[in-house]
Amino acid sequence: MVGDRCFVTRVRPGSDAEAKGLHPGDQVVSISGYFPDRASLWKAQYLFNLLRPQPELKVNTVDPNGVKRYLVLAAKVRPALRVSAFEELAKAIRDDESDSYYGRGRSVSYGGDLLIVKVPEFEFTVDTVQSLMDKAREHKALILDLRNNPGGSVETLKYMLGGLFDREVKIADRITRSSKNPLVAKPLHHVFDGKLVVLLDGASASAAEVLARVVQLEKRGTIIGDHSAGAVMESKPHDYELVGVGVRYGAMIAEADLIMADGKSLEHVGVTPDEVMIPTAADLAAGRDPVLAHAAETLGVKLTPEAAGKIFPYEWAPE
């Protein structure tokens, strides 16, 4: 979601979608009968990506020039073979290694003035976060790009905030059916104390939203971008097995809400940036990033939207 509309932001090279002319910047009006908005897009993604993958999707789009199109986009279907427990374990290890690679942080430096860090998810160790903050300390300013960050580990959230504050900071109260416990971030050994900007978009969720809201409430930095997802309930994975069948499956079940220092929950609310700024359809089509360019300019670094859009090229995981 970009603002209140759903857009294509990238198209996998070699896909049927690319062959049929789907492009970044195309607005998605409907997806196989779903009319995506901020409240329902996740349902369509959950249905088509997890619960019931489809051999094709029927989409109605409008391109940046206002041209309407109806496209039937075929999925790439691959037959799967029954594998042994050993092969399944080996695949799980490879998948975990792949996730670690694509979930790594990336950064670019502009002299001693600015460090821009792309944080795709919150799955960093304390040593990784400390190394990041040590690098940031060599610069006057830091941009944390949390756009399209779905969140992740509560411990990583604590480490990240611990690298931004030189004192203990209460993150939120963790509220369950039977208890109320504070979440607190303690400062790391070396803390970045320069200027800070955090970038959000409609896909910034969970720990990404919480970090941004703590920075906002504590007046530690500036939040720029789009309204965040509003999905912050703390969840944990649970494993199950159908007895007698041998089928295993899992579920993520929400167990706690987080009440921020202002006494409010972000669930279904999200974070409203200090400066609301979103790319246009034309920006998406051209690969421009006016949000990052503007954030850099507020910190004294000149960066064109075209150059900003090339800093962190999207990395496609192998199919």
C-alpha cells in the first residue's frame, strides 16, 4: 500500500507478469475479486501466498497514464517430489542461510556526514547491532530505512533502541490476559548520539513500528514516509501434528499487545510520520526514491530521487 492505494512496486524478471506487461507504478484495483485497501490487502496476501496458492491471478490495473488493463497472470508451478527427513532438514538449512543473506543490513556512507542503513527485518544479534552503531558513530547523522520491514525479534528491537539511547528507555508495557510487564531497552556499550531519521512505509510493521514510535515519543529523531501497517501484536510460533496422519503444520498466535508510553496501542493504528511523504505512481515506474532523497537533504546531504532509488537495489531470492 502506498498511501491509500495498492501499487505494483517490483516485477520478477522472467515472470509471466513481466511478459504480460505488468510494471512498477501500476495501481492494482482488484486481485481475483479482492479490492485491496489497508485493511484487506494482508488477507489477499495470506490467502494467495499461504492458505490457497493459485495457478493464476486475475488483476485489474491502472498505469501511471491512466490506462486500464485486465491481466491474467500465471504462476510458475513446479511439481514437488516426496523427500526424506534428511533432505527436508538439508533444505531447511539452505533456506535459513538464504533468509540470513537476504535479511542482512546494507549501508552506504556519505563521507562523515551521513550513514544510510537498510534494515530489512529485525533478526540481528547484539554484536551485529553494536557493529552497526560503531559504524554510525563515525558519521554526524543516521538514516534507518525500515520501509518494507515486517518486524521480527523483540530482542533485536531492544538492541536497536539500546544503540540509539544513552539511557534506559521504556519501550512499552507488554499486556497479556493475565500480566503486565514493561519492555525496557538498555544502552549498548557504544551509542550513536547524532542526528537520526527513520523511514517508514505501509509495509513497516511490528518491531519496525515500535522502534519508530519510541523514537517519536522520546523526540530522539524524525520519522518520514508513509503511515505504517498497524500490526504490532506480539506473536509466537506453535507446532502441531495431525495424529495418525503424520502431517505437521504451524501457526503464529498473538499472545500480547504492546501499550506505548503514551498509553496507546499501535495495533490497527500504526505510526503517523512526522513528515508524511509517499512516492507517486510515476516515481515507482521510474525507480525514483523521493522519500530517501528528502530525508538525506534534511540532514545536509544532496541526493537526487534517481540516485536514491539505486542505492539499495532489490535482491530477488532464487525460485
